[in-house]
Amino acid sequence: MANAAAPTAAVPTLAPPLEQIRHLAEELRLLIPAVRVGEALETTKEFNPETFWRRLNEAAVNVSREATTLTEVFSHLPLPSPQETQRFCEQVHAAIKAMIAVYYSLPKNQGITLRKLVRSTTLDIVDGMAQLMDALFMTPTQSSENNDLISYNSVWTACQQVPQIPRDNKAAALSMLTKNVDFVKDAHEEMEQAVEECDPYCGLLNDTEDNSDNHGDEEDDGLGYPNNRDLYWSEEDQELIIPCLALVRASKACLKKIRISVAENGKKDQVAQLDDIVDISDEISPSVDDLALSIYPPMCHLTVRINSAKLVSVLKKALEITKASHVTPQPEDSWIPLLINAVDHCMNRIKELTQNELELSNGLILIRTVLRTKTLGFTSLEKMTSKPLFPFAEKMKPSFILEESSQARVPIPNPVDIDLYPCCHPEDEVSALPKLNLHF
């Protein structure tokens, strides 16, 4: 009787199946930040590439298998019991942790570029599995959409990419350089197409033009109805575009020559130099994009000059690093000086065509992105910037002056984004100037 009266041990209550799935998605996403910044595990064992890649492939296959199993059991009724769901979730979590552990076993001395590619694929797998958990939690089992989970979820695609990862740092470097060449090639083709068609926005604004008949003249001048100078290039703009296109072509040529040098002369054991080449080459495509975006109307010639100078700086640094590395066995190789001369020629022409703009802006506040006209006195700007701006007012472009008085005013967008550049000599490299961005 006493034994019967004894309290029974408390049995932990498991959450419902779908709630466990939701919780697993949260746990997987918590792993992502650590993977992004995680370092390779320190070990005294000698690294064995064959063992590493075998383990990575096996881990990816295991993740894919667990994802398929979980999808199948949650794609029809009845749902698995809470106990079965717990077991499935534990297996998925263990498979993902094993995948991450294999990535951590890749030492830095195998190359930073290679580690980045493995890390990127690992992150895609973890994020893809979390997306699958979201889909299983959100989509009712009765819906036919569950039949398509395998086809559209990214976890399987990410797992299938593992065998395609380059196996050494030289192959990884070539992969990254090829991507950068393709990015710059695409940007150049888009620029050329826009110039050839004399239509910067390639007809994207036709709907706006078609609807313009339904609005009065006052509305056409208002916000949201750009006029011709906002949509098309002036003669000066078109003249400036020519050396900009040439500079982008030179960028593409630089990347192609660097890639060829790495392919022909790169050594697998020179991982640090290969990483340096890839790191600087990775900066070329974003710099090309900045220049490409700045040529679209309404074009600010000074912005074009600044972005061109940034691109030239990156290109020269990339060529210098390549020249000093083992992939250029003969530093006096003629292709590097030729490309440097081509880049300098383009930049000099851009400087010639933008010199007046630079002189007008020398020591002035540069205002861009005018979305809505609003006046703001120089005295207010002086308080915010602690810079004496009024002495430069009469030098400013007429379009920026609304009143000729002791309280000279300039058109300011609302909300306001202002870039401040310090006084500089026209010959200074504008790209090297510090910039203060204000938002008020």
C-alpha cells in the first residue's frame, strides 16, 4: 500500500511535433554566426587532404539523407509522435554539427581562399536545413505543396555542391578569379548595351512615360516624374562615358591576365600569395559596379571621377601584388606595364573631362541624391559641421543657390544625405579624401 502511495517520477513532457521542428530551425540558425567567424581547430596531426574531402562528402550525404527522411515523414498524416519527432530532430542536429566539425578541421595553412569556399558551402547547408524546417512548420501537411519541398528547398542543392568544391587553394583561387572576370564582363556588357541604345534605363521607364499623358504639367515636374535630363545623357556625359568604358575594359583585361598567370605559374604550396592575389582581385568587381552605377543619369561628373580613381587604385594594387608574386616569374613581363599605362591613360582622360567639376567643388560641400527640394541655410550647416561654409557660396554651381544673400541657401533633399569632403588641391587624389556623411 505504501508503495502504491509513493509519487510517480515526473515524466518530461515533449513539445508537439511542429513545435519541435520550429525550435530546431532556431537552433540551426544560432550555429551560423559561429561558423562565419570560427577558426580552424588546432591539432598536432598532419593534415590529410584525402581524409578531409572524404569526411566532408560523407557529412553532406548524411545531411541530405536526414533532410529527405524528415521531409517524407512530415509530408503526410498522421504526423510522427513527439518521441519520434525528437529522435528525427536529434539526428538532423547531429548531422549538421558533424558537417560543421569537418569544416573546422580544415587548417588555415591550406589557404584562406579554400577555407572561404568550404565555409560558404557549409553555411548554405546549415541555412538550407533551417529553411526546410521553416517549410515543414509553416506548410500544412494536407497541401500539395509538400510534394514539392524536395524540389525547391536549397539544402539538397547545397549538399550536391560539396563534390564540386576545388580541392586545393590554387584551384580555389582560379575559381574565384573566374567569377570575378564574369562579373566584370557582365557589367561591361550592360554599360555597352546602354550606350549603344542611347537608353540608360533600357525602356524601364516606358510605363511612366505612357502614363504621363494622364498628369498635368505641374505633376510632371514633381517628385516621381523625372524630366529628360534625369533620364538621358548630355553631350558632356557621353564624352565622359568613353574613357569610363575603356577603364572597365582594362579592368576585365587585368583580371583575365591575372587568372592566366595563376593558372600557368601558380603553385599549390604558395597559399599566402595566392590568397593575397584573390583578396585584391575581389575588390575589382565592386569598384567596377560603383563606376558603372555612377554613369547613369543624372550623372555627377565628380562622382564618376571619384569612383574611377578608386577603381584605378585597386587595379594598380592588384597588378603590383601579382608582379611581386611567384605567378610572375619575370617581373619585367611586358603585360603588366602595358596595363598600367592603359589604366593611367583612361584616368588622365577622365581627369581632363572632370577638371571643371573638381575645381567648382574644391573646398565645398558636395550634395547628392536630391529627392525633394528643401532649403537649409549655410549657418545651420556651419553649426552641424563646425566648418565655415559661407565664403564658398558664390563659387557654388548656380543650380545649388536659391538666394543670393548673407543667408545663402542650397537645395537639400528630405531626408537629407550629405557627403562632406575637406578642402583639397585639384591635383589631389579625391579617392583618398576622408568623407563625413550626415543624415538629418
